[in-house]
Amino acid sequence: MTHPSRSGGQILVDALAVHGVDTAFGVPGESYLDVLDALHDSNIRFIINRQEGGAAFMAEAYGKLTGRPGICFVTRGPGATNASIGVHTAYQDSTPMILFIGQVGSDFMDREAFQEVDYRRMYGQMAKWVAQIDRADRIPEYIARAFQVATSGRPGPVVLALPEDMLTARAAVADTRRYTPVQGAPSAAQMAELRQMLAAAQRPLVLVGGGTWTRQACADLLRFVEANALPVACAFRFQDLVDNQHPHYVGDVGIGINPKLAARVKNADLLIAIGPRLGEMTTSGYSIIQAPVPSQRLVHVHMDPEELGSVYQAELMIASGMPQFAAALAAMAPVDTRAWQGSVAEARAELVAWQSEPAIFRDTGAPLNLWQMVQELQRQAPADTIITNGAGNYATWAHRFFRYGALRTQLAPTSGAMGYSVPAAVAAKIHDPARTVVAFAGDGEYLMNGQELATAVQYKAGVIILVFNNQMFGTIRMHQEREYPGRVSGTTLHNPDFAALARAFGGQGEVVETTEAFGPAFARALAYTREQSLPALIELRYDGNLITPGATLATIRANAEKAKAA
């Protein structure tokens, strides 16, 4: 059967509806006007962004939250290059996403026409599949494949270029079926081998991360670790795969890892890594797990068989989706756990000590205690609050001290991209307006996509944004003091009045400079966002010397100077 003749833009929008799309993000462009026209009469909500980087981050965050591809539309050339940061993040974070780019007409191609780019070459190494749809009658085929590729195996981004004349061409073509993600599953023999390895262990540890997790998969995982008295840690920026209040949760394995947890990973005689790629951040530069042959017996479970063995030669490698593997774990008969019976309580006690108040605040007498700020946030925020952040030292206060709830309460880029916090928070609030959403944003990081506060106001997304204002690019300054002590270059910032800027956008803005002022300010922000459905921003002005929970800039500089003098 064929469908009545439709324009390419209409065929595309109808195909998105077939695949269950309800929301798309983007910045309009003349290169895809026919798509915009088709969206006018559709049930798909098109969220207008203020910059393509923000749009791509919103689509990526939506993909993380839902497990369905986040949809983003941008125009050719500058629009596509702006959006590349979100595509790179989706690739490194294994997030399903589809980026549609308006392209020059086919009659202008290969002439370096206005804003023309070859997207296959541009995006080739940061997307699972990059293609261009040259015929309107093949749009349903390409869209179906895009959804299939983005969600099957290791999820990730797909990029499709849309020539302008193709979108206005007409074709009589049928729609496809809705996509069905494909994931592998463990064999009975693999599960039997895993059980034998666990039964022979003395110091086992479970490490979880990566994509394709569902609430049921997380519940199945917990049944397995409880039945086998196992400590479970979460990979870098996947801390919400296990409720952090759960007694078997022992911390996160990433930047700024608890040294005692790092030692546990190193000294484990069996490491069961379920989902993470085991990249640089999770392995502390490939140090706590040696490459290519680990000192630990390693079981590596991942969605993509090409990832298995690419860096680490695990003793047992299993290509599987997380729901499929977790279900098999839950069904596995428990082993004798007497050899490691006390390890969970010990590791949990180490985590509690690691999350206690840093001495840095007692030693410096800082007016704004950021540890106490996080504790107050934890007290006031609902258990299902979503916390977002971009890259920067300020994120440590969330990563180390906030206790994340169940899936999905954490949105953060493993790619280390700055500018993620605000777009991700706005996307989360648009998707789930009933939940509280709090963005942790550095002063440098915030201004990379702070313009999306306008999007929050336009769509009544009542997010709460905490801007950590220490008037510097803190992470770079920290490294600078460590390597070139006293030679400050390129890291000092002159900032606006962030609170006044938030009010200018149409939201609420306050400045907090003391510990005592934060609790009432956050309570007002909560009330305002709930009653007005508008964003609230709290600017946290604090001493830039307080660069990490463990050391001040002055200490880092002094230690570096001493080392250079030695």
C-alpha cells in the first residue's frame, strides 16, 4: 500500500510520529522550512532553542532520560557545527539521538555553496551513522534505520542531512513499522562461568555504568548484589544506577575517586563491570585497572561486541543489553558469600567517611560552606530530584556529596563538555514538569549556554540553577597552579550579576554569600518554580581559593613551588 502524495518534509514528520516522537528541539533555518511547516499541524512539540549547542544538549539529555532518541533539528553550516558538541557528548555517553541537518539543494552541491558542509566527513568519527537523504520516497526507510541504529547495541547518535529540494519534492510512499531496538543477551554457559568465578572469589566488586538501563534492570541488579552480599560502585557520571542510600552502594569510580574505593578496585580479585566502557575517567587514566591485561579477574559486560576486548582483555566478555543481563543475574542462584561477608559494611563506612564535611571549611572559616549547602539541598529537595551539571571543579560538590536517588536523577556528560547543565535541566523539566530539577553550573560553564534560560521562560520550565561564582575557570586554574605555580594566565573571569541577568530573562534571581542564607533562598526558589513554573537562579559567591574539597589553591601552589625547588 502507498500513501497519498506528500512533500518530503511531511513524510519526515509523519515518520517521526510513527516512531513515537513527541518532542523535538532545534533552531529554525531556511534550509528545512518544509519540515517546520509539517510540524505546524503535527502532535510533535517543537522546542525552539536560542543556540544549536543548547538544542543538541537538550536532545541528548532527553535521550538519557527516556531511553528513546532525542530529536534535534538544525540548519546547515554554522548550525551544524554548533550542534556538534551535543553529538560528541551523545557518542561518548552512549545516548540515543538523531540530528537532522538542513542541507543545500542537490543542484548546488559540491560547489562550496552557501554554508555547505560534507556531513559524512564532518561527523564521521563522532556518530554511529551519518547519511544524506537524496530522495523523498526513501525518507521512511532512512528514518526507520536511524532509529534502529541509534537504539540497538551500544546506543548513540545518528546524523541525517536533508537537501532542501528533497524536502519540497513530493512522493507517494508508505510509512514503515515502528522501530524495535535489538540487544544481545547472555548465554546460559556464560552465566554459569560467571557464577563459578564469583564462587571462587575472595574480594569481588561490582561496577555498573553505560546505557540501556531501565528501572527493572536496576531492580534486578540490586536483587543480585543483595543475594550475594556484594559491594556495588557506579562508573563516572552514572551514579544514579543505584540509589545512593542503598546499603550496598559504595561510591563512584571516576574523577576525584575516594582513594579507599580506588584501592578496593585495584585489590579486587574479581571485578564484574556491567555496562561501562571502562574509559579513561572511570579507570583513573587506566591505572586502577591495568590495560590491556588487568591484574583483577575481569568480567566485562557491554552492549557492543566491538567494545569488548578493544582495550581490556577480560577473562569473560559478554555482549548484552543491561535489561537482558540484569534479568539473568537476578535469576542466578546465590553463591557462598562467607569469604567477603564484611566487605559491604566496610566499603559503605569508607563512603560515609569520604562524604563527611571537609576540613577545608573549618581551616579557612569560609563564609559560604559548600558542603553544608549540599546537605541543605539534600534536605529540601524531593528524593526524585534531577541534578544536572556540566564540566568543572564545582561539579565535585554534587558528585561527591549529593546522594542521588534512583534512575534517572543525574544528568551529566561523561564527555566532559562545558555548557551542559542549563540545557539538560530545561529539557528534563520540559519532559517531566512535576519533578524538581536543579542545575549545578560553574560561572564559566553557565555562560556557555545560559541563553537557554530564555527557553525555560518561554516553555514554563521551572528549573533551579545554582551558579558557582568564583570568578575563574577553576579546573584550569587548579592545573595551572600545579604545573606553573603563581603564573596565572587566561583563567580569570569578569562576571555579570547572574541574579540580575536571571531576572532580566523573566525568572527569579538571588545572590547567596553565606551558609545561613542558602536554605531560605533555596526554599524561595522551590516555591517560586512550583507556583510560577518559571526558572529561579541562585548565584553562589564564594572564595575561589576553595577549589576542591581536599586542597585550596594556595596549598596547591605552595606544594608545587616546594616540588620545583627540591
